[in-house]
Amino acid sequence: MEAKEAHTPKGGNRDCRDERHRLLYSYWRSSTAYRLRIALAFKQLPFELVPINLAQKQNLQSDFWGVNPQMLVPSYEEADFSLGQSMAILEYLDETCPQPPILPNDPKDRAYVRMLANVIACDIHPLNNVRVLNFLTDDLGISEQRKQRWYAHWISTGLKAFEDLLAKYGKDKAYCLGDSVTLADFCLIPQVYNATRFNCDLSDYPRVRSIAENCNLLPCFIDAHPDTQSDSTLFN
Ligand SMILES: N[C@@H](CCC(=O)N[C@@H](CS)C(=O)NCC(=O)O)C(=O)O
């Protein structure tokens, strides 16, 4: 856990010069850590990244238990404060550094954005997390092929619901809510990355694909992309 890597955005966040020392425990392919890397880049907040090699189960070692007893990434630290759970960390960042915001002002729009984010965070990601997939194969004896079916099933169920919700509300333009990125995009794009990595067919989700294409052109999404992380080569 020694290899820290400084992320210092060029302009910095002019509205939030609080000089907190932020640490993010991350793994390049973790979609939940990816959400946070996007948010930190979007808000132009400097931070140090500590890579945790999930492929080698570094998260299950005792020294990481001291960082996060849940033994998952992401984990976030400041001098006198630490936090797990990506959604809690995202809201904490937004409350302590409100500009630019990741949630809209209007209460109905805020609820809409949270609803979309929760489709990913509560109903897709937890079913397809590494430890769940490993439990299926290692403890329940399920074959690799059936594990892949499990993964693809929950991805398609979740992304179809996401697509249908976008169509029902009709609030999406370039992004999930109009022309500004929000928490919903921060959750969607990592999930789409993950689905693509597992060869899931996304052709039935045109709105999702279009939003992903637009987001992936933005600097904060480019900076946070798994392939641009130093541990992608370190741990690959
Ligand atoms: N609900 C948690 C989930 C965190 C999580 O599942 N992280 C995964 C990586 S995406 C992890 O650390 N997996 C390690 C493991 O399953 O052993 C969050 O949003 O932070």
C-alpha cells in the first residue's frame, strides 16, 4: 500500500481551496472507485491515489482492514476522517466542495438522478461484484460459463430498466439529465465499461450508449478511465 500517486489538477478547484489532504484507495478496474475518480476530476480536487490490487486480494490483507473493515475499495481518507462506500463519499465530496455540483437544484430532478444512480449502485453492481462472482464459482461450484450467464443476466436486467427509465422521463440529452453531468452519469459510465469488458451486448440500449459516448469525451471521464490509471500496467 506504499505506492501513492499524486493527482493534481492544473487549475484546481477555485471554490474549494480547503487544502485537505485526500487519499483514495482504488483499483483501476473497480467500477465503484471509478465513480470517485470521475467526481474528483470533475471537481478538480487534488488527491493521492493508493492502488489496491484486488486481483491479488490485497483488500483482504490485515493492513487494509485497518483502512476499511469492509475490505472493499474505494476507501477515502482525510487527515482526521475516513469513509467507505462510494455513494456516501460522493455525497460527502459534493457537500464539502459544492462547486461544480453533482446533483441538480430542483428536488424532483435530484430524486430522478438519485433513482438512476441507485439502479446501478443498488440493483446491478452488488450482484456482480468480485466476491459474489467468486462465491458462485469457488463455493457453489458454478462453472465459468454459468457465472458469465449470471453476470450478463443482471447487467441486461439493470441496463434495460435504466434505458426504459430514461425513455419514460425523457430528461436525457447529452447526459442522463439534460446537458450537465450528474451523479447518475458517474455511476452509469463505469457500469457500461464493466459490461463492455464482459462482452455484454449493449445494442438494445441506444440512450445509454449515446450518454456513454458523450461522457467519454469529457476530460474528467478520460482522466478517470481504468486504462489511464497507473495501476492498469502495474497490476495487469
Ligand atoms: N457498495 C460499495 C461496493 C464496493 C465494492 O464492492 N468494491 C469492489 C470493487 S468494485 C471491491 O472492493 N471488491 C473486492 C472484493 O469483492 O473482494 C461501494 O459503492 O463502495
